[in-house]
Amino acid sequence: MEILAFFVVFTLLLAGFAGVESKIGRADRRVARVEKKLDLILDHLGIDHVDPRMEQVDALLRDGRKIEAIKTYRELTGAGLKEAKEAVERMG
């Protein structure tokens, strides 16, 4: 009986964590879409917004060190791997 209770509690906790992770993933995707829209607006208006922190990423790209540029971008922005790779590729 104790094993069954443990299994039920474990299953409920696992389901709860999966739900939270799913919500975080959706929020991340929504933020990424908003950022892309803002980038399009800035481009349309001819506004060149350069984040000073990205100078390091640009320097790595110029030196041909794309993987390090992606890693640095992730550290600076907290972006996921896919988002960072896409952003660095747009920069290059």
C-alpha cells in the first residue's frame, strides 16, 4: 500500500513539473516572437539598435569563432541554443 501511495505522489509531482515546464516553454516562444517583431519594426524605421554587449559577439564572429559567439550570446542574453544560433547567424 505504501508503494502505491508513493507511486501516486510521484506521478502527481512529475505531472506538475511537466506543466510548469510547458508554460515556461510557451512564454519563451512568445518572448522570442515579440523580439522578432520589434527587430522588424526597428529595421522598417531604419533604426540601428546595437546592444553594447553584442560587440563581443561581433568580434568573435569576425574572427570566425561562430560557436564561441553563440555561447557568448547565450551567456549575455539567457537565450536557448536554437534562438542564440539563429540570432548569431542573422548577425553574421
